Amino acid sequence: MFQEQADAMERIRKENFNEAVTGLGNRKFFDMQLKHLIAAEDNFDTGALIMVAVHDLKRLNDEGGYVKTDALLAGLGELIREQCAKLTGVENFAARITGADFAIVLADVTEKDAEEFTEQLMRTLPRLHDKGLIDTLEVGHAGIAMFNGQTFFDFLSDADTALRAAQGKGANQWALNSELQRQGQYSYSASQW
């Protein structure tokens, strides 16, 4: 009876916090986990939020249909899981937060660690083309924001700003938000204005 209850609880947890196509966390899971980390200041002094977006997902869906698009998203989810599994001693989680957007949080990492992780992930993206899941080598882009005491929404905004900068750089590129600030290319969020 206890095992049945435990199985039912696990099924309910998955239904509420997992995204069906990729097997990663969903937006509710992501929001809850990140808000918890930010609130626990002593446990999240530094960290990175990496936003990954599939390039032109709407076009891919229109041309290939949802079955092919879901296969691409599942493939990207698998690549993200593989890269996260390589991290030893780093608390992390990943989620699909919108149709084309994924988020990865790395706790207590340096800027260099976040850059290396993202660079490695971007190098694996062409594997999705090699598997026939996408017809172009331009799979996606990534933006990195480093945590330095921002609010939840400002942290998301910083990562989104970096993602938009990466999209302007070319195929499978990434950008770091603090680098944009140093170069004067930073755009302020609504709350910062």
C-alpha cells in the first residue's frame, strides 16, 4: 500500500513539474527552483542562468510539423541533460520554459565555468543536424547571466538580453551578459529603468 502511494505521488509530481516532450522540468518547476535558490542567499552566492533558444522554431514547426519539431526538442533536451550530467559537484537543473526556450541554472559556478559549459553545449548542437532532426546547422543560441543579487525577474531579463545579443552574432553562438555590460551593449530591463 505504501509503495502504491509513493508511486502515485511520483506520478503526480511528474505531471506537475515535468515537461512531456523533453523530459526536463517545466516552467512551474523552473520558477519554483530558481526562486528558492535566490531566496536562500547563503546557498546561492554565485551562479549562472543560461537561456537556450531554438532558432526559428515556428518555421521549423510550419515546415516539418509538430512530430518533427517535438523530436528536435526532445533531442535538445537530451543534449542538455548530457551536458548537465558531466558537471560534477555542481548543483544544476534544466527546464523547457516556453515553446523554443530552455533554461539551465548552475549554482555556485564562476563566470569561466558558465562560459565553458555553454561553449561545450553549443558545440554539441550540430549533432541534432547530423541525426536528421533539423535541416540547418543553425540550431540555436544561448545567453548567460551571472547572479549577483538580482531579483528573479531581473536575473531572467539579464539572461534574455544576453540571448538576444547571441542571436545577432550568428549560428550557434552565445553571449555573456556581464561582457555586454562591459562593452556598453547592455539594455536595461523595465524594472531597471
